[in-house]
Amino acid sequence: MVGFDKPSISTGNPGLSAKDVNQLIMEFLMFMMRAIVLCYPVYLTGSLGLSISWILLSMLMWTMWKNNRRWKDRRIDTAIDFLENEKDVISTELKAMNMPAWIHFADVEKAAWINKILQQAWPFFGMYMEKLLIENIQPSVRSSSPHLKTFTFTKVHMGQKAPTITGVRVYTHELETREVILDLNITYEADVDIDADVKPAIKVGVKGLQLQGMLRVILEPLIGQAPLVGGVTMFFIRRPALQVNWTGMTNLLDGPGLSHLSESAIVDVIASLMVLPNRMCFPLIDQVKVDQMKFPLPRGVVRVHVLEARDLVAKDTYMMGLVKGKSDPYTVLRVGNKQFKTKTIKETLNPRWNEVYEFVIHEAPGQELEVKLYDEDTDADDFLGRFSLDCGDVKKDREMDEWFTLEDIETGQIHMKLQWFSLHTNPALLQETSDGLACAMLAVYLDNASNLPVSIHVQLKDCQRTNDPNSYVEFSIDQQSQKSKVVFASKDPTYDECFTFFVHSVNNQVLNVEVKEHEKKSSLGKLTLPLVRLLNVSDMTMDQRFLLERSGANSQIKMKAVLRILTLEKLEPKVVTPPVATQTPVPAQPVQGIPKVPVSSVPLSRTQTVPVPMPSSVSSYNELQAEYTPYRRSTFVGTEPLRSTPSTPSQMRRYDSHSLLSENSIASSRFDLTDNATYPEAILNHQGSFGQIQLTLRYATLRKRLIVIVSSCRDLFSCSERGSDTYVRMYLLPDQTWKHRKRTSVKKKTVNPVFNETFEFAVSMEEARTRKLDVAVKNNKMLHKRERKEIGMVRLQMWSAKIFCGF
């Protein structure tokens, strides 16, 4: 974003200068000469007595030639644009095609050698699976229920098709030095054939399935002895897509109403084993504990502020679709298995939610925040757009406050603020708030229970039979409640699960643990753990057996409770040596040094989008000088020497800004000296921001064009109660004639106009480096008044060579 300065103020007499009058006369004479040249052939035809058909024929031939020339230029421009943006064009075309991931992403590599190994070893894997199903799975199924005592696998064939890995991404730089992370994109179109007998008359089976997902493999810790890796952890970051072809009695599950349910049930089973936060772990050395591998502490917490949206698509219609209405939007946020839904805002295309949600992040990069917007209806809700963001980007930037463009929809943006909270063990960092937001996170690893009381059943003839209980464990902190899986027929159940809770008051909140019987929901034992106890123990961790209250004499539960403080860390300043460059001299005027406005870091690329906040008012420059500090890619540097201060705002000039196209540039927009019309009182008396504009600049080398994309403005000064009728005017200085003026269309009654218009300046690369781009945002409604139309303006220098090297 490029911030606006407050418009310049003039005390001179209204009217045109001599230079402006001469310029108008010259342009008028040129117009008259063009009119004479165009009308002379008509006069000549009439004077010679020729037919009017000659004029019509000439006009037809001219029109055909011009259309052919325009069509040819369009083809050439298309070919050149494809040549310059080949990667973007190909990526767009491949989105709709089912191509391997390594084609779409440059950092995803092909895995042909891994697929060859899998194909060669697959028959032996089939032999292993047949032995596993018959010797391990079959007895487990028989013991799970009295109705499955005769369950038998009659046929196990894993097929000839091995899973295919379509791409591998390896993470090393983002991680610690003692681990390696691989993301494997897996596609499995299996020709499996498995049959089983539940009872002599009931046969079930599976013949073919399709599985697609991304499997993450973590190799940690890396050690200095054989086998070099201490353990291997595998899991799916997101639920995989699954389709199953049933046979036998289970063929009924292929019906229209049951197919989705059956596949969802199987995906739930897979999720309970291999979808985050669940993992499959294989320790390779004795020193590595399985519970530490299976349930590591999360990477951090992402706090999501869902603020507002704008320019959503109107889905509600009236009069059988003839009249467009508005929408009733709401937002759904999802990270892994955790999902939240905002409130619904009725009858608006620019809703404001201002709601906050928190997510525990187990893997970053990897886990994504998925955002979907819907229009609430009485029947089926209409889709309003989506976007996704890798939580690793939030972890890298620590804090993001942006407008995100919605995908798979015509228009729409959503404004969100995201914050990354790290986990710490220092009690001094604890800061409890009264706004309902979490200050800490509690992770509970539930291992097992022992000596639970048995259930007593009274039968006929006063005979009693004791059964081991079917138990589960319920955890709760105030309104937060979570349950473990059910372990059947065991007084010493092993649960092996992990749970996380957000803590709002460590000193007051309590963890309630209760073991319950599955059928009767009756209590088998309770435990109360005040969270403040964790503040005073080593590493804020308690790993032990706890005696259960209201239970058996020696009933215990083994669990591990870990408390971590949430801390919002700031990015550490990164020292960057600024490049030596000749600064544009400032005219010798009695003007004090204008405050430098911070510029966010700009990566070198073909396209540069430069955000710049703006000063708040004309009359407060002394305050702004102390408030804003020059900023160069997160590095604080000294300010420039001050000059004398103007006595009145009317003496202000807007001088040139430093280059915004340099990696280490400083942006400073200053006032123009004008001697024409004055500004409206509303603008002169305004205290605060005048808004921001988003510009994108790039240079087309082959066509020798400087391309400027005017994307949008936001938070502009409102010239009326209904907003402003806004447009953007640009000059590539020193050309300031009407011929060289570039102007967008007018966006009416808005303070957040979206233009998305592209303009081209025909200049060479060397010449473009010496030019300055003058940009002004104006209000179209002031044409009938003797007042200045500018809402804000900024001038960009482009003498920096670095950006052009990146084009």
C-alpha cells in the first residue's frame, strides 16, 4: 500500500498560469489541424464531382485495415505476454488438470525412483498384510464382540498396483537441524480383493479402492550413529479422499444413501490412526520413547481475527431472479479437525464480524487455515468464496493483517488478522486478560487407568456376575469438554490419547477428569487438578499416576499434563546494509524534513506491490517527525538532518519520495506547491488518515513498456455521507499533458474502490529509471466547484536499478 500525504494548500490567486494557457492553445491548434486533415478528402471529392461511394469505399477499406492491424497487434501482444509470463499461464492452465504436484510447485520434486522401489517390493508387502490380517486383525475382531466370534478372512489379495507418489517436498531450512520433514503426495488406485465371513451365511468384502492425500514423514532425531535416524513418524496432515467398492453383503453400502456414510466411517478410522493430531510412530533406537514421538507438543497457536468482508457476490434474488438482492454471509474456519462458524450478518455485501478464534497448530509449515464464506438460506446455503493459508506463513511473519481475495468466485475479499503465539515455560510471561482470549495452553497425554471398579450384574436366582467395565475418560475445563475413546471389557484400560485445552485464567481454572462407564454413563472415578499447581513444578509438567476419588481402593489414572504460556513474539530486527545510491536532491526551500513513512519489506520479483502507511494530518508534522522512524527491511536507521519549519501549512510543498522500487528504500511523500484553487474545508480540517492505494509495477522487457496496475484503494477520506466518487490519475513525469495522462474509471459512493486496471507507458528501461510516477486519487464530484479534487497524492521515483534487474 502506498500512503497518501495530505494535499497541498495554495494561497495564490485562482486562475491559469501563462504556461497553462500556452499549452491549451497549442493543443487546440493541433486539434484543428487534425480536423482539417480528416475533412479535406471529403471537400476534395465534392469539388471534383466524384460519387459519395468513393468516400464510403475508402472508409470501409480503412476500417478493415485498422481492424486487421488491431487483431494482429493483439496476437503479437498475446504471444509476447505468454513468453514473458509463461510460468503463470501454464500454472493457470494446469489447475483444472489432474497433474502431478511437481508440475504445479517448483519445490516439489519427482519421485520416480521411490515408485520403482514400491512397485518392486509390493508383492512382499502383500504377503506381510495377509499375515497381519489373519494373525493379528482376525483375533482382535473376534474378541471385540460375541457376534463376531466366527469372523474369518477367506481371501486376502493386495493386488498388483502399488501406491504412486506423485511428488515429494523436503523441508530443511525452516526446521531444526536434528530433523527432516518430507511431504509425500500419494495416489493409490488399488485392485485389492479381500473377502471375509462374518457368519456362515453372511459374506463381506472389498474389491478395489481409491485413496488420495498428502502423507508427512518426519525423520527425527538425527543422530551420529547407525541407523542415523532415531525414529520415523508418519501421518496425514488433512483427511485423505477415499472411495471404496464393496462386495457381498456390504455391497449395500454402495447405495446412493449409504456410500458417503460408509466411506466417511472408514476415513474416521484412518483419521483416528494417522490424521493430525494422531500419528504412526516407529522408534529405531531404544532411547526414543514412543509417547514423545506420538504426542509431541504443538508448534504454537494461531489466533484468527475475522474482521470484515467486502464486495461479496449477491446471492439473494427477488421476483423470480429478476431483481438482485444482497446476501446473508457467514464464515467457516477450519484447521485440521477443528472448525468454527461465525455469526450470520443479514442483508449485506460488506459484513463486519469482529470475532476471534484460536487454533492449536501441530505442524507449521503444513497445516492450513481453510476459510469458506456462505450465504445463509432456508434450504441450501450458497457458496461465496474460499481461500487457504499455510500456518507456516503466519509463523514466519508472526502477525498478518491483510485483505485476502476469495477464490472460486467472481468478486469478494475478507479482512483477517492472524497472530502466531509461541509456547514458553517462563511464568513471568503470563498475561491474563479480561477479553476472553487464552493466555496459556494445556496439553494432556492420557496413558492408562488401573484397578477400575468392576460392574456387578444381578441375574435370576440371586446369582451375581461381574464384568470388567467398558470405560472412557472425560476431561473438562469450564465449558471445554473432550472425551477419550471407549476401551471395552478392561479394568486396566490403555487409552493412549492426547488432548489440548485453552486456558484463560491459570490461577482460577481447574482440570476435571472423570472415568465413566460407556453404557450407563456412571462414574468410575474422579480427579481434580488445579492448573496453578503446574506453575510451580519443573518445566510446568506433571507426569505421574493420580489416585481417583470416589473409585476403588487403588484405582489410578496415569497421565501427563503440560502447561505452556502463549507469547506473541515480534520479528527480530534484521540488519541489512543499505546499498549506496545517489539521493535525488531536494529543492532548496525553507521546508523542514518531512517524516519518513515506514515501508514494508519488498522482495525482489517481477511484480512489486509496495504498502506505505500515510501521515495523519497537515498541521501535525512536528508530532509525526517524532512518531515515525525510518524503516529499512526491519532495520531501524537514523533520521535525516532537519531543516527549518514552514510557518503555515500553505507553504508546504510535496517533494519527491525516495525510490519505492528499491529493496532498501524509504518512502516519503511531500506536499506540492500550488497556486490555484483551495481545498474544501472538510479536507483541511480532517485529522487522521486519508487512505491507502495499492499499485503494482513491472517492466515488459520485450515490448519496452512500463506497466502500472492500479489495484485498489482503501479507507479513503469520505467527501460526502455516502462516500466519494473516486478515480486515479497518473503522469509519468516530466510528461504532464492531457495526451500522456492515464486515468481509471470512476467508482461511485465508496471509500474502498477496487479498480484492477492496467496502464502502459512506452519508455525504455534506461529512461524509466530516470522518470517519476505521479499518482493522485481524486473525487469526481468536485468538478462543478472551485475546489481542489485531490484526496491524496504520492510521487514515486524509479531510479533504483535493483527492481529492473528483478524484472
